[in-house]
Amino acid sequence: MPPPQPDVLADALIRVPRHTFIPAQGWAVPQGSGTPPAAASGYWIDQHRDPDRWWRAVYSDTVIVTQLDGGRTELTPANAAAPSSAPSCAASSPLLVTAGLRHLAPRPGNRVLDIGTGTGWTSGLCAYLTGDDALVTTVEIDPDLARTAAGNLARCGLRPAIVTGDAASELPSSDGESDGLFDRVHVTCGVTDIPYVWVEHTRPGGHIVLPYNPPVGRLLRLTVHEDGSATGRFGEECSYMPLRSERQPQRPDEGATRTDTPPRVRSLDSASDSDTESLLHPAPGLQVLLAALVGDEPWTGASGSVLLTDGVSRAVVENGGRLTQTGPRDLWDEAESVHRAWIRRGRPGLDRIGFTVTPQRQYVWVDDPAVPAVRALDETPDARPAVGASLG
């Protein structure tokens, strides 16, 4: 099914204007920083004190944070800028919102489930694109956010069904349909472990669009099949706040101690040195595989060292190629193994890499949706997979 025509989406953006869903005060983070809102450079907007700046932020490709720490921390300029504060609601980047809706492809008459109501903007856009707000149900875990979203939507003349609850464990049925299924499921929070209940509530042939959210997220469009599985491919890189049940502290600082396991130290050879650069700037296909099979991708710390961590195990490559690994896993060795396997398979890009969800498991794959990447990339096919076993 082709996506909505650009003029239809453009009309939706006019008819359901973003400014209706933005509070008078917020923390604006320009898109493209590549880091979550709290860690990125941002600035305070106040509609009453500086209306021009507020309007420029609202109608630019800017994330606008509207809540911190589930409402436990007051939204102020100082708190929003503090690394210890975690954004828990934001008006997403307009470009990403538009990209997600293109992948979702809602049509007039479709029944749509919107997971993560937030400010209510995407629920309103879905309501407009389906032609009837009664066709849209949106789920929000935070009662305060649900009430605010209802008011925002009402100002646009829209009243989709708003359900307060945890969409990761239980979902409402689609009203007015005997099977209670949805044609489209639109998710606005980052997810690593996709709840199968989302597949169960989607009609065969229907689509689920979500931000797949290991360390570097990507939009993922799944199509649900008659056998109860769902398969799909990755799209644009994105950064969304995680599903609340999956929220964890941000990456530890590079000096943090996570384990008492004795360190394993060695020097990287010249071949590994070249891998360090490739791993630091992975191609999109390699990036997805590292996130899925290793759980992280290398990143540069403040000291210039290269780090890789899963929160317990840790690998640090210092200037000069000295590698130190601690914890139960040798993360750097795992990342190099994935890199070598990716090269052997012809450096597959996103056109060859996808994701499968079944009632029993979910996994990233290369070329064949029935074969987990952990098996397809294993250097010794008959051996037990050394990395990413939980995905296979």
C-alpha cells in the first residue's frame, strides 16, 4: 500500500497545528544533535516573555520537552538542562512525526491505535488522516498527560478515545469491530523488546510503526501476517524516549566501575585499529547489527577514549590502541566478530536487514526473515552463538 500523498500530510499538519499542543513554556532541542534531549544543547522557550522565539521553535524541526521525570521534577530551565533530569514527555521532531506517518500510511476508515499519547499531536494527526476521530484510540500511561492531551485535542475539535494504562501489557480493543483489531498501530516511544500484544491487536495485513530503540534508534515498520508473526524493515534514524517499562539510566560515565572482574588488557593490532574507526562510524546496516547483537556501539568519551558497555561489561580503547575489557563479556571482541561477519556477508545495508516478531521470539535478520542474524552471521554455523543469543 503506498504511503499518504505529501499534500494529504501537509493538509493534516495545517488542520491539526502543532502549536495547539505546545505549552507556553518548554525546553527546545534542535533536531540533528543525535543525543537524547537532556544531553543535547537546548534552550528555554516562553510564549509570554519571548513569543517570537517560542513560535520559531514550534515551527522548526525541534523537539520540545514538556515534562521531566514523570512530572516529579518541575520543568524549569535549570532542571531541563541538568544531566540528572530525564525527559518523560516531548513534542517530537516534526520531520520524524511526518516520516512515521508516511510509514504508517493511515487511510480514511482505518482504525488506528496510537501508543504514547504525550501531548496528543500524533493522535490528532491520525484522527484527521482517518477522517473520523472515533476511529482512533490512544493509550497514555500518565493520567496527567492524558488529561492535558484531551484538552489540546478538544481545542482542535477532535475527541479520539483516550485510555489511561500501560500499553506494554494490556490494550483496549477497537470499538465498532467484531474482532476488535486495529488496521494501524502507531508507537511514539522507543522500544527494544516489542510487546507481542501489539501484534495480537493488529489485523493481518495491518502495520505497526515504532521507534526500535537500542543505543541508536531507527523507525521500524512491521506488517502483521495471518500466522501471527510480523516482519518489517528499518527506516530513518531517530531518538525517542523509551517505553516507561524499559527506561534505564543513561550510559555510565567513562570512569564508572561496574564490576569486580579482573580486567583483560591487550594491544589492538593494526587490523583492529582500522576496525576501531569503522566501528566508531558504522554504516547503517552494521549499526543495527551492533545494537541488536552486542547491545551497544562504540562511542567516544570525554577523554578521547573509545568505550563500549552494556552497563555491566565494559571495553575501553585508549589512545595508542590499549584495550581493557572488564565484566563477564568481552564486548570489543564481540563487536569485531559482528564487523567481520558483516563484511563477509557483503556489507548488507538496510535493504537487506529487517526484524521479525513471533509469539515465541523476536530478532534482527539478514536477507531471510526466518533466520535470526545471530545464526546467519555466526563464524561457525554449527557452534552455539557467542553473542546475541537472546535474540535468536
